[in-house]
Amino acid sequence: MLRAAARTPAAAPSPVTRPAVRDLLRALPPQEPAAWDPLVLRRVLRPTLAAACVLLAVTVVLSLAGLHTVRRDVFTTSQIALTTLATP
């Protein structure tokens, strides 16, 4: 087993580990990903889509529960209070 391991050639070094290539890569300016990069789109679109879905779900639940009338009642109550305070 040791003889077999001794006979296998060592793996060639990766091109990135060679000093000249490594120095060239370090000298390059860092590049920002394009706006249409799938990773960037995923980072932006996933939270936006999640927030839109939550907002839609809350709206549907409120309208099905009839709580939109509660909002209307609160609005008219505040109008009555303001007109009462405004009259001398």
C-alpha cells in the first residue's frame, strides 16, 4: 500500500496557487456583479416578493374578516371627535 502511494505522482499545483497567477489576480480591480446577475436578483426579489405576499395575505384576511368596517368606524369616530373639538 505504501509502495502504491509512493508511485502515484503528486497532483499538479492549481494555476491559482502559482505565484505569478496569484499576483496577477490580486492586481486586478475587484469587479461588482452585474445587476442582472441571478444571485443579485435572488437577494433583491426574494424579500420583496415575500413582503408583497404577506401584505396581500393580511389584506385578504382583513377583508374576509370584515375588519374594514372597523377601520371605517374608527375614521368616522375620529372625525366626530375633531368636529366636536373644533366647534366653540
